[in-house]
Amino acid sequence: MLSNKNMKAQEVFDVYSDCIMPTYAKFPLVFVKGKGGYLWDVQGKKYLDFFPGWGAGNLGHCHPKVMSAVRDQVSKLIFIPNNYYNLPQAKLAKEINFWADGKFKVFFCNSGAEANEAALKFSRRFGKGRYEIITFENSFHGRTFGALSATGQKKYQEGFSPLLQGFKYAGFNDIGQVKSLISEKTVGIMLELVQGEGGINIADKDFVFSLRQVCDEKNLLLIIDEVQTGIGRTGKMFCYQDYGVMPDIVTLAKALGGGLPIGITMIKKEIADILSPGTHASTFGGGPLICKAALAVLKAIQKEKILANVRKMGGYLQEKLESLKVKYPGIIKEVRGLGLIWGVELNKEGKPVVEECIKRGLLINCTQNRVLRLMPVLNVGKKEIDKAIAVLDDALKGG
């Protein structure tokens, strides 16, 4: 029976325990409101969000341009199937391609895992019998079977065997090992330029350039997973633009929807038509509502000079994190990142630090047990960075 009364936090916890599958490790927080880089819980406590949905909230919570676009579109047309033409979808495809130098055609879906699945299916079709893809240790490409099989972390794969065949895992930044794994069955190489779930590991520019050379020599596809780095996170619209290398396939999701679900697989125009009608599909992919929201995200990035802010504030955040490393040499092992995605590797378990930050009103993440992950909204300012660093400083003092 439906009820209109507001639920208290414990009632929410009880419902989750009774009715929702426990597939997420949760902190005891119930958020009811968000604006910009801040969230408010059910008790009215305010939190500075330095990890907005694994990067899905690049522009912050409830960005005015996104809200306006959604309100406008929801009053006109929410859904239309993909066997008809869709005006917002056409506009979004054109806009994305503008930012990508006009090199790609796109496939619309609903998530990063789906975008990667489309890339994997395309690779099989392209390969004409070649099917092996080289990915990397500590990579993460999603939870569906193909994406999970591509993921180079056993902890995510345990209990789901047999996985999809055809994946080999190389050491990150190890071009020699990549070359040793190539066979007559290899069709592509797939990587994240910044391994987010893997611990904020940054691809070397020489390594990426060598991958492009190898792919050109062997007629292999270079597939870059930008589900977390795409749409401005590193200071360019796409992280591959930081490297000066043109991939054959790019996958996007998270940040493009402004908080709504979207995925895109971008494939170079000269090969994209290999996926012909009937070979792949997504019922809700690229619907008018989500495309209108994504157009608002891209408009805001341009109008509000977001990319310039990422480069400026990324440098400022790095400076502040490096100062913490100097202050706590026994606790902080390394600081690494790019743009506004940063990892602070500790010499101890990171979860207690995260919990202490939450108590003090700062939301961050810990991955690989010891790496604190900070990904503030892209329009973050010095004031918010200073506040976050002060909280993190206090949280580390007890270490």
C-alpha cells in the first residue's frame, strides 16, 4: 500500500533490508536534496560532494540548464522508439561529433557497460573471425558479461564463470607484454586512459602512442573506455585528446546525462556501418528526454567555460594534495591524477578515512582498499577545494 508520509532514515534502512537486493555496500546516509556540489540528508545535514556518482554528476546536482531542458522536453515527448527519427538524438549526435573532430558515428544506449558491450560486439563483426581483445590488469569496463570478461580484476569476476572467451590481460603501461599477447586471432586493444576503479592509474603518453602504432601495423581496433573520464573530467572534452592519439572506438556514459542514464559508443565513420540494421539495438537508447538533457550538459560546458576551470582547479587541487603528502609522509604514499580525477594512495586502509570525512561533511571514495578517490564537480571553486582539503587534513591527523 502506498503512503504519502515521509520516511525516517531507519524506515528507509528497513525497507532496503527487506525489499532490495544487497548488491551495494552502503553508508548509512539518506539524501533528499542536491544543488551544485552539495547534498543534504534526511536530517538536513549538508555535505560537500567530492565524488558525485562516480563522475555521473560532473556539473553537480540539479544543474539549472539540465533541469530546464528536462522540464521542456518532458512536456512534449518522453519516449519514441528507434525505428523513427528523433530530433534531439540527431542534435546530440551532431554536437558530440563536433567535439570529436567530426570523426565518428555514434550508437546510443543507457550505460557505460552497454556502451562497452556495443564496442565488443562491433569488434567481433569487424574481425571476421578474429575475436581476441587485449585489456589490462586493474581495468574496469562494467558488470555485464562481455564488459565483466574484459575487466582485468578477478575480484569482480569471482562466482560468474565461465566468462566470455577471447580476453587477454596485459600489464598497464607495458607495451612489451601487449605485443607478446597479440596473435592471429587478436582484433583489438581496449583500455582506460585513467584507470578509475583500478586506483587512478594514468596511462603514459608514449605507451598510448605505441598502442596506436601497433594497432595500425596489425589492423587492430584501439578502443578507449571513457565512461569515467569523458565529458570534461580531465580538462578536455575527451581524455584521448590529452594524448594526441585518435582511437577507433570511444565509449562514453556517466557525465553526459547530467544525472540521467545514457551511454554512447563512438566508432570511426569509415568502419561504423559494419553494424547494419538488425545487428544491434537498445530500446531506450537515445530517447528524446535524455538527449535533451545531454545537449544541456554540453551547452553548459561550453557557455560556462568548464574545461578551462577543470584545468585551473585541477592544478590547484593537485597542489593542495601534494602539500598533504608533504605533511603526512608516513600516511600518504603517492598522489596521482589528471584534471579533476585524483587518487591519494595511503600506506594504510582508506575506509576509516572516508568514514571520518563523512562525519565531517565531505563525501569521497576509496578504491583498491588504499586509494582515496576525489572527483569534485567540474565547476568546483577554490573555496570548495580548500574546504575539502581541510576536512581531509583533519581526517588524516589521527593516522
